[in-house]
Amino acid sequence: MKYILVSGGGISGIGKGIIASSTGLLLKVMGLKVTAIKIDPYLNIDAGLMTPMEHGEVFVLDDGGEVDLDLGNYERYLQLSMTRDNNITTGKIYQSVIEAERRGDFLGKTVQVVPHITNATQDWCERVAAIPVDDSKETPDVCIIELGGTVGDIESAPFIESMRRLRMRAGSKENFLHIHVTYIPVINGEQKTKLTQQAIRDVRSAGLFPDLIACRCEEELEPSTVAKVAQYCQVEPSQVVAAPQVSNTYLVPVLLEKQGMQDTLRNLLRLEDLAVSKSLIHRGAQTWDAWTALTDSQVHVRQEVTIALVGKYTKLHDCYFSVIKSLEHSAMACSRKLKIEWVKAEDLETKAKNESARDHYEAWHKICTADGILVPGGFGDRGIEGMVEAAKYARLNSKPYLGICLGMQIAVIEYARDVCGIAAATTEEVDANASDPVVIFMPEIDRTNLGGTMRLGLRATHFQPGSEWSKLRALYGEEEAALSSSSNHTSAANGVSNGTTAALLNGTTANGPTTTKAPPTEPLIIRERHRHRYEVNPAYIDVLAQNGLSFVGKDDKGERMEIMELKDHPWY
């Protein structure tokens, strides 16, 4: 097994995840089998109970793991299906060591950070690195380990020591490569390297010696800057990788490839010693051709499509990271230039007219002028009525609407109020004692312990008999899909499938998967990732259906409403 460690210094949030994912892609197109691990140095067991306003979205995996959003990058770039064990946290490591101590596994020894925590981290990395995560079902050749946070942070120290020891455990130097990501600020028109120099000193003082320095910058790195970094950090210029700001993060692998990073990786890791099948080499070449063709095509796209995203956490766009990526992918497929209008849900509410008239009218202008409206997931009662207003506008004005998780529940609430005449219709999330709770807390969900207790992971949705008219069904076609994005109950963290958003972008045009009618004896089944505690109340299904709201997709028992759709609407 060969390891590539990606760490960051100086400041956080400089794109370690994109560098790690891009490096993995360059290896994969060479025919290698790649996996990835993200280390997050926080005490939480997982990301499930963390506010998205601090750490961005919670990404949901097939096995129900609630993990860091960077694992979404790995899956998108590398076409992997990862497990919850691919995300290490301080909480997980300490929990495993404490449980081992309680079992008596350490035979009376004093349990310490070194060696017990560091050994547990190394053992975890070695075990997970060997798990197949792609369709080859074979052990990966290379494992990319991204160390979250910044080198020098107190909470990262045990993991830095773990990586130092893992480098020794890996054996020869050709089995471990370290990429350190730093930032080159531009001050008064001059690119400054002191921050990078200090970052390299910090990481070396911790016992790690980077093989490559990836320099992030708002502009192209000047040759003199590269030379200065190489000189003062005591590396060759070829070991300094420029990662300037780009309009599209999918261009990053192309930038790295143009700088000869594949040859650098091949030489430093002696990748020629690995046995690589011709079929994987051929597939890798096809992947790279498709990747570059797609990124090149976006340069010439001029026709714009505008989507109004009505949400609760619009100040931090990373809260909807996978939704954004799904929209971007769909825009590419439709040859459109995507423009997202961020609409704070509270600004759409009537009371906002008095509190902040300007924000209220600007929000409604965005809704009225957008080509489509998307309401993603969220928790709590804030902004609910604004989302209801957005859903109502879309329904009455034939505006394409896509509701994910909470967004679907919002559409049901609005329909129950305005069409079915159930004026008090709401969700138990807003009012636990509501007289007409059309959305309820699922009975099997734990109300006391919140961590990891939602309905999580990959689950089947069955399109119902008589739903052949469904536009969404047409997008999925007859194949059983495992697109790992969303059904209408899917987490806002995981976004929506590209075919679904493609139809939203194109209005009435289903520019997604090939449409094929499934045989009557073989109903269409799709598999998507879920993350929710609430569901449509079964007691209201009949009255909603009688008034024209079609639940075209249900769970495998036919009891839980998965997909709703309006038949006489362009896209709702």
C-alpha cells in the first residue's frame, strides 16, 4: 500500500480537499485503484450533530455514515462508494481506545496518547486503506489521507505524530508521499511567501517533511515566487505545485496535470513497480478524455440558467455543497451556465415586509425572475413559512420546483393548506401539538439520543403502478439506479441526482437518463441516500391524493411517501 498525506499550514479552508481529490483523480486515470481517508480532529463521533454553519453540510454515505463534506468530493471526483470508517475523528479514535482499555486489551498498561492513540490511528488507516471502494472490488493501490485543520493546532498534534509514525511503518520512502498545502497572499500587488515558509518550518518541526508544496493563490504564481518558495523551503522547483484560483474546481486536476504532477507522483512513489491492468489503464484514459472535454466545453457556454435556492443557511454556501455540485453537474449536462440566487427563507415571509422591506422585495424578485426554485433540507422552524410561500408561488405560476427532504414536506404542507383546505396543516417539527400534523416524527426514531438515529443511508424507492406519466420516473428510466444523491426525502447534504436537477434547469425538458418504460411485472426501483426524522403523515395521504397530489414513489413496504409530484405542472 502506498500513502499520500495531504495536510495544510498557515490558515484553514485553502482547498486541501480539492487538492486531495484532484491528486486521486490523476492517479486513477493512470489506471490505479485509489481510496481516501479524511481525518477530522474534533471530539465529535461524527458530523451528524454538528451545525452546518460551522462545518458545512453533513455528507451521507451508503452505509448511513454522516461524514465530512470532503468525502463527497472524493466520491464525486473518484467515483467511489465510501464507508463511515473512511472518516476518522478524534472522538472515534478515543472511543475505540477507551473501549479497548475497558475490555482489558492493554493488560494493565498505562494508556497514553503515544503510543496507544497514535497506534490506533495507524491501525485504522491501514485497515480502511485495504477496503475496496470502487466497482473493481479489489484492494486499492494508493490511499490518500487528508488531515483536517491546520498543522500547529493542538487538536491535530496526535494525528501529526500518527502520520509521522505511519511513514515509518509504510517502509521505504517510495510508499509514503506528503503534500503540504499553503497559501500565497497577494499584498499591494506582490506575492508573499513568508506564510508558506513558516508553514513548512512548522510541519518540519513536527517531524513531517513534505515532498510537494501546493501553493494556493488568488492569481497565477509568478516564476520568481516558485523559485523563492523552492529556495527558502529547500526543495526543488519541480516540488512546488501552483494551485491558483479557478472559475471551476473541476479545472484543478487539469492544472496539476499540466504541471507534470503525474510524472512527479510516478517518480516519487515508483508507481511503475505496480501491476496495473490494461483495462483499468484504458478506462482511466477514457475518464480523462471525458473530464477534459467537459471542462473545456464549459469555457464556451454562454446561455445562463438561474435557480433560486430558498434555504435556512444561505450565509454559508457550504451548507448546501452537494446540492450546488448536483446543480453544477446538471448545468454542464444541459450546456448551461449556472447562476444560483440565494434566498433567505425568512425574507419571503409577510412579517419581513415590515422588518426589512428591501430584503423582502429583493427576495421575491429573485423568486419571480428565476428559472426554477429549489428548497433543500434543514432543521427547525425558522423560515418555514417563507418556504411555504415559495412552494405556493411555484405551484400557482408553473415555475419548476424541486423540494428535497424538508423541501418536499413544505410542498405537502402548502398543498394541504391551499388545495385541500386544511388551514392548520403543518409539521410536528414546528408544532408538536398541532391539530393537523401532515408531517410527523417517524415513530421508530429515537427521540432521546439524536446522534446516528435518523433514517440514514441508501434505501429503495418503488415507483407506484400508474405512475408512468411521472417526469421523474422518466428521468430514472427502467434501470435500478444507485446514484447516491437524493430522493425527495434525501438529505440536503447529498444534493439531488443529476437527471432530476437537469429537468429543473431545463424546465419541462427531461434532459436526464434515457426514458424507457419498465415492464408491468417489474416496477421501477431506485436507490438513493436518505437522512431524515420526519415523514408525511399516513393519515392524510388519501385526502391529499384525492385532491391531486400524487405520491409516485414509496418505500419498500408501501407505507412511507418518498416522492410526490403534480401531474399537470411543468415540474413540481
